[in-house]
Amino acid sequence: MQTGLYISSVGHGALIIAAMIGGIFSTPESPPPDVTEVTLITAAELDAFAAIKPDVLTDVTPLSPTPPPVLLDLPEPDLPEPPPELAVLDAPEIPDAVPMPPPPPPSPAPRIAPTPAPAPPEDTRPADVPQEATRPNPEAESVTPEDPKEAEAPEEAATEIVPEGPKLAPTTSARPVSRPTRARPDPEETPDPLSTAINQAVEEATRPAPQPVGPPLTRGEEDALRVSVQRCWNVGSLSSEATRTVVVVAVEMGRDAKPIQSSIRLVGSEGGSDAAVNQAFEAARRAIIRCGLQGYGLPEEKYAHWQEIEMTFNPERMRIR
Amino acid sequence: MTRLFPVIRLLAIGFVALGLSAPANAQSPGPLRIEITEGVIEPMPVAVPDFIAETPAAARFARDIAEVVRNDLVGSGLFRAIPSNAFIGQISSFNSPVQYSDWKTINAQALVTGSVSVASDGKLVVKFRLFDVFSEAPLGQGLQFAATQSSWRRMGHKVADAVYSRITGESGYFDSRVVFVSESGPKNARVKRLSIMDYDGANVQYLTDGSAIVLAPRFSPNGDRVLYTSYATGFPQVYVLDVGRVTQTALGAGENEMTFAPRFGPDGRTVVYSSSTGGNTDIFRRPVGGGTPVRLTNTPAIETAPSFSPDGNRIVFESDRSGTQQLYIMSANGGSAQRISRGEGRYGTPVWSPRGDLIAFTKQNQGRFHIGVMRVDGTEERLLTSSFLDEGPSWSPNGRVIMFTRETAGASGEASLYSVDISGRNLRRVPTPGGGSDPAWSPLLP
């Protein structure tokens, strides 16, 4: 019972001490007031300020409405030296451009040796391990006498080629029987649809398939591809005619979903001259290559579906009319 | 039984088709076909490193010519020059093979390399090649130009024209000039001089001394002469100026006849112009070398600003015969005219495109001036600009860009030259010393 009294007394005492020392109940300090420094001046100085007139225009003089025209001595006009400066237009100084040879192809890998190795002598094969030339062994000079042999007759020969095998083939044969004449089908007769369908289906079914095929690309995957190419299809530098030209470009893709540059080809076009078609194709090719540098992110399990892509570039909505 | 036989046959066909052809289709799906209809319209990134100086005397030209090429391409709005500090690869020799990977990394789609040398006869020799970086192949043949050293800017323009042409499929317009009216002095006492400059504002030269007001200069088809209107006699009168010799002759006019708004025909031997006598203005045609004028219009309305079609068979002009200023097309021999402008507002200063497919014009509507283009039949009208005062369009040689006059409002307003792509993009001010108005673009220089 007294324990509680002790605890309560100690607690209250601690609270009172904290309030007195810590300033829990004191109001927070207010921010320091703004102070403006002033300078005290004397009454004489104040009178001196008041004596200065305000800067106000009280004496306004109207200006003349329009100044009289003044004839100025203009400097001599900077006329061009007739022949040298402007003769450019008369006599073209720049002749027709001279076509230049094509640039050199990129150099191959650097050679290891600055000069080519001398050609090996004839009939000498390079070996992994160099070998010295063999020298005649003087001890091997002694000739070992061979065993005496009996005299042999030369192989028998004939004056004409005679087959060695048994004569199985007949010397004569009957003429082959001529092909029996077939009854010509009646041109009015239609082929049997059942057999035709079966033949076609079997023919297609037996055609070798390149690889197994997964499900086709989803609409979202196709849209992602389309958007990827669109980001790089810049028609801003195309001629007006090229922006009225539709081109169909085929491209083969690697499994890494990167376009194979050498496979990009024009497969069709609509509208525009040959030059315009070429410009439109170049822009399309740049788009395919540029945005395909890192791959188009297509699902590899569906490779058979996007191994070949035909893209139709239609600038109708982009063209400058 | 005989009735059942066809049914059995059909079932058999269906079974075979389903059973055999289905797996076949699954194993040869054919190419994936997609259609691309949305692209981007943005400047093509191109790298133009400073050209290689093959002789010490060519060092300055090598740097400056490359700068001209860069400025031309960027100024067209179709290209973006990659800054040289972004280059990974360096072109140390004109004939060294290109490391395409270095240029792919900085996304350069085209690469222009070149070299400059000074030949023993003092001529400047410029070579260049253009590469399609992502195709890893040259784009066309390399070219070589030779000219006097004073023509170094033209050689830069030539290179830029070739690059522009190979990439866009259109001819360029950089190696060309503009004749215009240079304006100086206060607005109420403005001195106007006939001037000529490179298309980009360089090499300005004055053709008249400013003693008389001059207006509306127009180049001949091959750029050797300029037609313009001068008030030298107090009356507006058409003059022909030989650009090479800087000599001028009056076209000839009757007593009290005012002639103005001249323009060459495509053959360079015919000129159409407006003539005003007795308060009536009509359009006439006559040989440049002199001859009897042929009246092409005959109405009490004001008819002016004629412009030939590129084939010379038709003329577009402005007339207020309907009560307001509108555009009409008639035969080059005159006769009935067909109105082609049908929008709101007033139309004037029509100019036929060098391609023949568009007509540029000035339009005033609701207190604003516009430069616009429309088809020859008046359809597909598009306004390219809008300001306090835009007027006087002139086509670039390739029909892709229009240069015009823009004047600012107020007493201190000044006329300047501007250019805009026919798409309405790439509006740029053409630098001129002081003010400038009435630009006329030359054909491509030879």
C-alpha cells in the first residue's frame, strides 16, 4: 500500500522538478523582430534635404513636329566591280564536277609481319617441327645380294579388249514395247475434286517444314514492333514526291531479333518516280536498321512467325501536301 | 444411296483439308506483314567534320568550307549537325576507310568527308564523299570541284547541294543568289538600293546607288538579268539590269504610262508587266528586247502581279474585278480568267512554283498578313506565316522554300527578309545589312 504512495510521490516530484528546470510549460521563444537600422540626423541636416527641389520638369518646351528634311551626302554606293565580282554569273567558274573513284574498302586485319615471308621452295612442305635433310648413310652403301629367281614370262595379252567376266549379257535384245496409247480425257470432263483436294493436301503436308512453329504473334507484340520501327522512320528529309510514295520492304531477321542488313530489299511500291521510290526505300531501310540495332525484342519461341517480315511504309498521313 | 454419295464426298474433302492442311499452314506461316503509317518529322543528324587540308595554304578554306556546308544543311531545317566535340572517330585522311561504328555510336545517319587543296595554278580543289552510316556504304560517288579561291563559299554551297540532293531526292538551292531592295535611313526618308547577295545573306553588293526608289526586282530564268521598277523619272517604269555588267536600260513605255510589277517568262525573252494609263491598270506582254506590247487583260479593274507558269502556257495574277483582290489564272495569250482564290480576305502577289504544282501568295485577313500556298486549282490552301505585315513571296530554285518580306509595326518598324519551308516549318530571318524587302530568288548558279 505504501509502495504505491512512494511511487506516486517520486513521480510527482520528478514532474515538478522537470517543469521547473526544463521549462516544459514555458512559451516558445518568439522570432526576433525585424530591425531596421536608422541613422539619426540632426535638424539642420533635415532642413538641408528639404531645400533640394524635386526632379520634376516644370518648363516643357514643345518640340517641332517634324524636323525639316536634311539632305545628306551619301557615300558612294558600294557598287560591285563589274567583271570580277559579278562575272560569276556570266562565266561559270565551277566546271562540272568530276566523279571520283569509290572509297577504298575497309582494310583487313593488320598483318603480323611487315613484309611477306619468302615463298617456300618447290616440293617443300611446311612441317610443324623442322627436320634436317637426310644424308646418305655410308654404311648402307653395301648392296645385299638378292636371292636368285627363276625366269618369268610376261603377262598374257590380247589384241582386243575382252571382258574378263563371264558372258552373261545377251548379244541381242528385243525392242521395247511401245507405250500403249491412253484414252485422252474429255476436255469437258472436270477433275475429280476429291482426288484433287487430297493430292493438294498431301502435297502440302509432305512439304518439309523448316522448324517447329509456336503460336503467332499477339496483337500487342505486332504493335510493339510497329511502334519500334515508326520511332526511326524519319520522313522529314524526304522530298514531297517521296512522301507520296508507298514502299513495301522485306527483311529477314536473325534469332536475336536484329534485322539482317543485307536481306533488306524493296519488294513493291506504289506512286512516285523511280527516284522517289529509291528515296522512300532508303528512309525505310534506315528506319529498320537504326531501330533494330539492339534487336526488336520479339519472342524467340515464335521465330518462325517473324523470321521474314514485310513492312509497308505508307506516308499518307505524314506527307506535306 | 446415290443421294448420300455427294455428302460423303464433301465430308471427305473437308476431313482431308482439316486433317492435313492445318499442320502444313502452321509450319510455314509466311512473312509477317505490318504497315507503318506514323513516322517522325525531325532533322536528320549529320556529321560534317572539318575538311582535310591537303596543302598548308588550304587550311583556312578546309575549315570554312565545312562550316558553309554545315550551315547550309542546318539552315534547310532538314538536317541537324552533330557538334564536333561529340565525334568519336576522326577523319585524318580523305582516302582512309570510314569506321562506321564510331559514327553509329553518336547516331550520325550521314557523314560528309572532304578535303581541300590549292593547286599549282592557285585554284582551289575540293573533294567530298557522302556516306550512309547505318547502311555502311557510300551514298553516290565522291565529287571534286575546282575553282578560284574567291569562290570558296560557292564550293561549300555546291557540296551542300549535292548532299541535300542525294538525301532528299530534290535538287538543292544553296548555290543561288537573291536580289532584293536594301533599305536604310528613317522610315519617312528611306533609301532603297537594288542589292544582290548569296542566298544566305553573304556577299552583299549594291547594284543601284539609292538615288531613285526601286521596287520588285525579278531574276531572269538563267540569272543573268534583273527586271525591276524604278522611280528614276518620277513615274514608275520597268528597267532591265544586266547583272554581269551592271548596266540598266528602260523597257520602254508610252507617255504618261506607268509600268510596274514585271516578271520574265520562262524563255527569258518575254516579260509580262502591269501598265497603268488613265487610271486603269491592265496586264501586258512584250519582248524584253523591244517590240509591241500585247494586252492580256482588258477590264476596268486593277490587274497586276502577273507570274508565268513554268511551262509558259498560263499566267496567274491578282485582280479586284470581283470587288476584292483575288487570284486568277488565264492563258499566256490573255482571254478569260478563272478565279482560284476562294477563302476569306484578300489575296495578292501570286507566284507560280518552279515545280508548277503550287502558287504562293500574300493574304490579308482580319488585320493580319499571311504567306500561303495553294494548288493551281485553288484547293488545299495553307497559310505558312502570320504577322503584322508579310508579303512578296519568292520561290527557291527547287520549290521547297519561300523567301518573303516581313515588316514590323510602329514608326520604327523595319522590313526584313525571312524564309520558310513550304511545310510551314523552319521560319528564319535572312541576315541583311540594315533592312531588306522584295526578295527574288535566282535559279541555281552554273
